[in-house]
Amino acid sequence: MPFSNRLAVIGLFWVIGAISASAGDADTVQLRSELTQIRSSYQHWGLNRETRQYKSVKVDFMPSVPAAIPWDALGPGHLTRERFLRSGERFRSDCFEPAIEKRIYAFDGVHGRIRDRNHVHNGPLKDLRSAFERNFAPAIPHLVLSHYYYTPSLVWLFGTNEVGPLQADPGMLGEFTVEQIEYRQQPSWKINWRTVLDYEGGSIAHCEVVLAKHRHLLPIEQTFRTVIGPGTVEVKRIETEAFQHDPNQDLWFPQTVVASRTIGSGLRVSKIEFELTEQFNDSAIYSDVKPLAPEHLSPPPAIVPAFQPHALLARAPGPISLRQALAEKSRLGMGMVGVTLSLLGCLICYVGLRVTRIGRMIRGFFSDHRLLLGVTGVVLTAGVGYLGRIPPGWVTYGLAMMVAGVFGFLWIAFSMLLTGDKTLSIKTTLCIAACTALVFGGYNTGIKRMKLRQRMIHEVRDLGGEVVMGNWRLDEDGLFLPTQMRQLLGEAWTGRANRATIEQAAFTADNLSRWCVDEVQWLGIGSELGKPFEINAQAFKEFKYTDAMWTLHVDGGRIGRDCFRQLARFGELVDLHFDCVYQPVDPEIRLLQDVEHLWLTHAVVNKELYETLSRMQRLEVVTLVSPRFGHCDAVDTNLQIRRVEVQFATLNPSDLKTLGIVPAELRVIDSRFNLGSASEFQMPITRGFSVQTSDIDDSVLAKLVGSPNLAWIGLAGTDVTAAGVEAFSQLRPQISITLE
């Protein structure tokens, strides 16, 4: 073909492509304009939706036309009844059946409300948008043809009040396409795109939606194909079989929809029927939202427990489970069979080497090549040592070294029997010395450690404490030994002494020097007599390894300056409990820069405490157990903790003001409120306030309106009612409040 003709062909294809792209862009602009007009038309509407989901059947059972489906042959189906109402910016969505899923979401223009069997929630509109799935508050009926979890979101297609229609979804791959087609002899729009499904583990769905032009762009067919496995495609199809017309507003709505889900040869089908309702005209229905649980109307009296110290010295390890015992018996039986077969094999090999002709040839060969025999033994011994790394804990406890050393001794004996040597050569002596070093090295690593641990177990228990063996964290190295071997070797072989509670009189430097306390990760110290005490700071010097302990719980004991200086060596200590005995916390606590959760029993809450805690850079949570409060109007510190918890306290307005000057969530648990005749109380900086199992009621809740920065309230196990929540929301509608 001449060069000029080639240029002409290329130019022709370019013109055709440009015309096609221009036509596609024009279709997109036209469809966007029509969708914008449709959204403005559906401002007031109501639909009742009834969905029956039927059992799975074979694909061959279903006819090709949905209208011919034999519904009666599919059984009764699982029924779901819902209602959707919309009037301008106000909306309400109800689920009536099944009873276990009953819920209400409503917005009256000011207050958002959520009701289910477990919660009563009032708050601004953003709470409803962020807390629940996408179409519990649909703006137009085009979005209620199926359940929210059934298909990818179509919100991007129809737009929102903030974002117009046909704005690409964040999960969309590539560009979407728009074209005008004839579908069921009706002019329609077809939109194709691909998107990533978060709820399907990141699978990619190929989506196709057909909108009926003469039915106000209601979806007439939706198809979503997703590859869910090798050679397996899931196809979801939603077909609108019938439409209905509202003559009062001249708007079209769906009437009958068939949704099907096909995976391989299996198919599950649902029939969805819609009914028009005029309830959207009732303005009171958006605000008159009753609770769905009787305890939200009249809750049982809140039970506030009294303060009880932790029974640290009474903790004991749990029993071994039946499944674990059976598994270990099975392992022991397999191990015994393996040892018996190994010994039998060695005996057969030895007899064969001594009696058979081939055996005599092998013995003669190795007698002439003793170096090869020695190298083979070294390689096999190293292999046994490597295999000893496989059982959990065998390296940590020295068993791998001991097994390798014992195997080396056996190989030396086998070699001497094989070659008939009766004297020890220098090489053999060196090998025996190496195996002895392995055995004693494993002994020093493991058995010697076990003796310290066994001594600690007996002495701590004899002195009134407790030691719990085993793995405290899932990422620890355990020790695999069958139960029978553990019983034979002792409790010290069952794992590490990960949790220990020690009587305070026994917590001395002399005792700790004879125990393996440096492997303890949770350490509790308590008094058997229940009297206050102060920790012996010198005892912490006996911890040679300081990266194991995560939690230190001192029950009824005070930690002084010297003790804080010793604890500063523990770089992994993140959880600290101790008793202040109503005395100031020593400023040296600032040395504990890794502590994240601090529990203070019998503390005095005042400006001095806040200034002390502000020097702990990683502190996130402070729990105050049975505290006293001093006067503190403001505190000029950089205290940046995330949450303050108060337990077993009696709070008055001054106490709450002292707690409220911290920019953190305030959580009150097992406490009482004594507000007297105060009309209100203020928490100046607090943004979140939660109360659990405390005697707060509707009158106390109403006094929270004076807290200027309060953004949310959580209530559980209180005397507050749904009516109290409603009354509070009328005063502070911008605050989110949840009653459980």
C-alpha cells in the first residue's frame, strides 16, 4: 500500500475515534444532567419493601425469564420487611422483621436518632452517615432495589447532596462508559465500570447497570460479575420486573424486583416487592422514634459495687484442657513407637554388620577410612542438633544441645563397635570432649535454669504467693514436652514463670537473687495481712534481665523515689499499678517514660498530680481507683493523655470540674454522683464522657449541658432512660449520646 494511502487510513481511524470519544462525552454530560434533575424530583416519597430470600437451587431449575419463576416451589423463604420515608432533608428507615434485626434510623432536620434492641442513640446527622451502611438513609428510591450488602455502591452514579452524579468512586478501576441502548424495547442508558469490593476481600467486580429513560431512570437491570476463585465466577443480577406510578407526584417507583446470585451451578433467588405509602407526609414520624427495648424506657436500678482490692495472692493456674491432654498422649505414644523402632533398627544394623558378608565389607571399608567415619558422625550430630530446633523451646531450654551431645556419644560408641577399636585415639578423645561440652552446655542453659525455677515455685507458694507457668503472650517460645514427661521432670518444665504474685515480706533482694524473676512478665506484689506497705527498692537490683516485665501490680503498696529509679531500667514496662495511700506521687515517676497505662489507687487528684503526670511522655490512660479530689481550677501543663478513668468514687460538682480540665475522654465506672442542689456542673475541656454501672439518672444527665466542649456521651448500666436522652438532645443537639 502506498504511503499516502496508509496516512489516509490512519487519519480515518483517528477521525472515527475522535467522533466516538466526543459522542461518549456528550452522553455522559446528558446523563449527568438527567440524573441531577431526577434527584431534585424525588424530594418526598415513601416505600414499604418486603424481601423473601429463598433457598439455593440448581441453575437448571430456574427458567430463563424471571417472570416464569415457580415461587411456590421454592418454599416459604426468609422474610424481611422494611420501610423508607423521605421528606426533603428528613428521612426515616425502619426494619420490622425479622425481630432480631429490628432497627430505626431517623433524622428530623436537627436530631439524628438510631434505635435497636441494644442502643438508643441521638446525635447530629454525621453520626448516621458514618456509623452505618450506605443506604439506610436513601435519598431516592433508585438505591433501595436490594439490600446494602448485596451489590457495589451506586451512590457515585446517582450522586449525593454534596457531590453530583457520575463522579468516579474511589474504588473504581479505570474509567466508566456511558451509552444509549434499546432494552426491552425501551430507550435506556447503559453504564459499565469496574470496582474493588472491600467486603469481598479486595475482589474486582465488573458492573453493568441499565437505566430506563421513561421510568425516571430507575434501574431496570443490574449485573455484577466477580471472580471469587480459580474458574469460579459469582454473578449477581437484579431485574426490575414491574414499575408503579404515583399520580399525585407523577413519579415512577419499583414494584417487583427479582435478585439472583449464581456461583457455579448453584443459584439463590430473592423476590422483592414494593408498596407506596403516604406516611412520609406525617412530619411527626421523623422525630417520634420510640425505643425498641423495654429496659430503655424503664431501666432496672443501677447496681454500684463497692471497692474491693484485687486478690492477687489467690490467683492460680488453670487446669490442662481435655483436648490438650489427649493430643499430648497421642504425641507421647508416637514418640515411644519411634524410639522403639529406632532401637530395633540399630540392633538389626549392628547384627547385620557383624554377621553378613556385606557387613564385613562395610566394617573393613570404614576401618581403612576412619576419617570418613568421623566426618560422617560430625555431620549427623550437627543435623540432629539442627532438628532439635524444631520442637518449641528446645533451643531456649538447652534440650537441643543435650540431644546433639547424647547422639554424639552414641555415634562414638557405634564407631568403636564397628571398627573393633578397644583404645581411645586422640581424635576420639577430642570428639568425646566436644560431646561432653554440648551436654553440659545444655545443662547450664536448661536444667540449671529449671532448678532456679522450681525453687522459686516452691518458695513463693510457701510464703503465700503464686506462680503461673506457661505462655502469657502468643509470641513467646513455649516448651513442648508430653504431660507424662512434665510430671516426671517437675512443674518447672511446663514453661516459663510468666506470672508471679509475691507476698511483700518475701520480696527481698536475698530471695530474688535465688529465683528466676527476670523471666516474669506479669509481677504482682501484695500483702497477706492487707496492710499498707512500701516496696523494697533494693530488690529490683536483682533483676539481671529487665526487658521481660510488662506489668507491675503493687496491691496496697506504695512506690517511692528509689523504687522509681530502679524501675527506670525496665524498658518494656508499660502497665503500672500501685497505691498512693492518699499521698502525692513522687516526681521521680517521670523516669518511667515507657509506661502507657497508669493505675493509681487512693490518689489525691490535684494540680500537683497533673503536673507530675505531664512529664510522662508516652502515658495514654490513667485509672484512678477510689481517689480523693483537691481544688484545681486550671492546670498549665502539656498533659496529652487519651483517657482518664475513675472507679469506685463519689463525685460532686467540684470533683467533676477537677477531672474536666484535662483534654481527654473521661470514663466513670462503678461510682456515685452526689451533685446536691447544683443546677448544672461543668467539665471545661472534656470532649468525651462515658459512664458505666453508676447511679447517674435523667436529672444528673440534664446538668451536663453546661460543659462547652463536650462532643459525645456514652451510658451503660445506669438509671438514664430514653426520655432523658431525648430531653438532653433538645438542649444540646450537637452532642452524640448513646444509651446501652
